[in-house]
Amino acid sequence: MIDLFLTVVWPALKIVLTILAVIVPLILGVAYMTLAERKVIAAAQFRHGPNVVGPFGVLQPWADALKLMFKEVILPAGANKVVFFLAPMLTFALAMLAWAVMPITENFAIADINLGLLYLFAISSLGVYGIIMSGWASNSKYPFLGALRSAAQMVSYEVSMGLIIITVVITVGAGGFNLGNIVEAQRDLWFAVIHFPMFVVFFISALAETNRAPFDLPEGESELVAGYFLEYSSMQFALFFLGEYANILLMSAMTVTLFLGGYLSPVEVWFLGDVWMQPIWFMLKTSFIAFVFLWVRATVPRYRYDQLMRLGWKVFLPLSLFWVVLTSGIIVGFGL
Amino acid sequence: MEEIITGLTFYLFAAVTIASAIMVVGSRNAVHSVLFLILAFFTCSALFVLRGAEFVAMILVIVYVGAVAVLFLFVVMMLHVGENRLFQGVRRFGVVGVLVGLAVAAELIIVISTRAFRQDTPAVASNPTTADLNVTEALGQILYTDYFLLFQMSGLVLLVAMIGAITLTLRQRDGVKKQSIPQQIERKREDAVALRKVESGKGIG
């Protein structure tokens, strides 16, 4: 009996606890991301933002969650029931799933796999299905148009993201697909310094991947009402909403890991470089990039669709391809 | 214990793969078919992971699920294939379909019964996977040395296909307003806006 406990139950329990240790703070972070967005945009527009529920409005996410839970679930006429309910779950689950490989300290990631970067890229490229499925299953014009826009947009920007990932992997060298190795390779110099143009291109592509302003055409209010999640209500809507913010945090964490030295401290003095400080650095950097996401939304007007496609295919793709060739040329030429 | 879990996972994913592959053909709704196809791809990549071929698994998800199947779904969603039209040709083309199916099945049986697929035979010479090489490296070693020409040729075939698709769909239309980005950037406030003092009751002549 004790043997069974030690060999089967305890390891399984340990895995579950490890996962919870990452997912619970993540979900809290996602909940407060919704508040942060409203507060940041309010600040940019000289307003106060939510400040009624709790001190400075800190209990606002809970109030929102409770409200959404008690709303009625509405299924549009002629909607495809299974796909309709599957889509928000898929969006949310995929946004959580990708965190499995994120290195949070130098010796902690839920799964420290060899091809962590490819896994991350694969999971984030699946995110488009939640949107396409919701658009199709709603049996409604606006969600369908939103889903079509989103599919084309996400596939386009994935191409340059893939090339940027290749640049990073080439720079790291052997074992470059492992996220821990990528972070360790930045101990002396962050990749944001070496690959500064790619850092910018990656961040803008991340904006397009998460359908955020200025690339939020899939949910463009002025022409598509709300885009792909127009027909959703109650918890289904909440799942889409949280999935979007979880994706923002994921993309921020990915940018931090690839370019801003992940969990590494920017200065190695006193206790700042200690291992226990690493999750804090990781969170701070991720929060900063997530803040830039909100900042951009408060500042930049929306792109037109042809401009979006032009930027993706005619500017970012050649630029990132050129950078791959340049990087590999320099590394091979100078024997680095 | 670990073997039991691995075995169970294998059978789980294998069963899902086969079931969804059957549903691809059997589903009455074309969009459902594509969704099941995506599920089949995904479970296939899970099987690759179980076999230790992580790189192939990830590439399968990124390329097929993340890009190809999205466009596929895109097209099928736009077509609005009804149930009736989906099964229209069953009687006419049924015989041909069965013949093709039998041919493919026969080919599969012949391939599987050859020596290369037998478990007890040692690894084939063209497969340099050793203990100190992981799958990604092994794949790169083969692709960029032994099969370099074939690899380049398949790339060229794709390039030709891409150029073909572009030339087939490219058409020059007249009377379309297009934005010239350099011109747009060159444009200054002075070129577009003029401030005039308008006298009341007269207007600008």
C-alpha cells in the first residue's frame, strides 16, 4: 500500500502541485490583467478607471467574474452546439497549456523539454482554431467575418515569428530549442541588444498574434460589432476574455524569454542575482511587456486590413529573413 | 509502472487517431470532417512524441495543424457544402474509390511486410541515429548530407508550385485605388490642409 503510494500517487500528486504552482498565479495574473488594462487606459485618457469595488478597484475582477457567472448562456439559432461550446474552452486551455515549458527559475519549469521553443510556437499557432471555430459555429455574419480576418492575420504573422525564432536558435547554437538554454545564453548580453530590430518585429508580431490593438481587426467594433465572440455570453464569453489576456501574458513571457534574458537579473549585485529573485525578475519583465501591450492600445489607432497584410508580408517577412541570413553569415564567417 | 502508462497513452492516442480518421470520411458535415482531420494530425504528433521523435511531432503541429489545416478549414467553411451534395457522387465514383482504397491497402501491406519494418532487424545503414545524437540532429545530418539534392529539389518543386499559384491568381485590374506608401509618408500637412480666413457672408470664392 505504502509502496503504491510512493511509486504512483506521490509522483502524480507532485506533478499536479507543480502545475498548480504555475497555473494559480497565472490565472490570478490574468484576472488582474483585465483590471490593469482598464486602469492603464484610464490613466492614458486622464480618467480614474474602476475605483468603486474595493480600494482602488482591486476587487473589480471578482465582481466581473461573479456577474458573468450568473448570466444566461445563450445559444444562437442554427448554431453548431458542440463546436460553439468547444471554441472558448479551446482558446482558454491552449493559453494555459503553453506555460508548461516556460522556465521561471534556472532550475524550474514544469516540463524542461529539448524542443521547448518549438512546443511554445506549436501551441501558440493552435490558438487560431478557437477563433475560427467560434466564428463558424455562431452561424452569424459578423463572427464569421471576424474569424476569417483573424485566421489570415495570425497565419501571416506566424511566418515572421518563426523566422525570428530561428534567428534566436542560431544565436544560441547547440541545444538552442531549449528555453532554459536560450535564457542562459543571455547571461552576458540580452538578445534584445544584439537582435534589437528583431525584438521590435517580434513584439509587433505578438500584437498581431493576440489580435490586439492596433491589429484588433478581428473584433473591430466599428464594423464587426465585437467580431468572433459576438454571440457569446456568460462564462463562454468570460473564457474568451480570459483567454485573450492569458495569450497576452504568454506572448509577453515569450518575448521576455527570447529577448530580455527571461528570469535573469539585469544587475548581478547584492541579492538581486539570487535564485529566489529569479521568479520576481521574470514577473517584473513580463509585466512590463504586458504593460506595453496596454500602452500601445491606448496610443495607436487601428490599422487598415491591407496595411496589416502589407506590413506582415512585405516588411516583416523580408526583414526577418534578411536577419536570419545575416546572423548565420556572421556566426559562420567569424566562427562564433 | 512507467511502461504501463506509456502503453496506455499509446493506445489512447492511437484509438483517437483511428476514430477521428474514420470520422473524417464518415462525418456528414464538411467542417466537422476538417476538424476531425486536425484532431487526427494532433494525435499523430502525440504518437511521434511517444516514439521519441519530438522534432517531427512539433513540425507536424506547426506546419500541418498551424498553417495548412487553417487554410483548409478556411476554404471548406466558405464553400458551404451541404449534406446532399457531399454524398452526390457516391454511386458514380464508388467503384473507383473502392479500387483505389484496395490498391493503397495492398501497397501498405507490402511495405509493412518488408524487412525494414520488422522489429528484430538491426537499424538500417542509412539511419545514423545513435545514442549521442538526438532526433533533431540526426534528421539534420541526413537531410543536409545524404539527401541534400533531393531536399533541395523538393524545395524547388514547392517554389515552382508557389510561383504557379501566384501567376494563376494574379490579375491586373484597372480603376483600383491603391495606396502608395512612400507617397503617403512624403505627404505633409501643408500639402493637404490650408487655413484661410473666411469673411462672413462671402465665403471662399
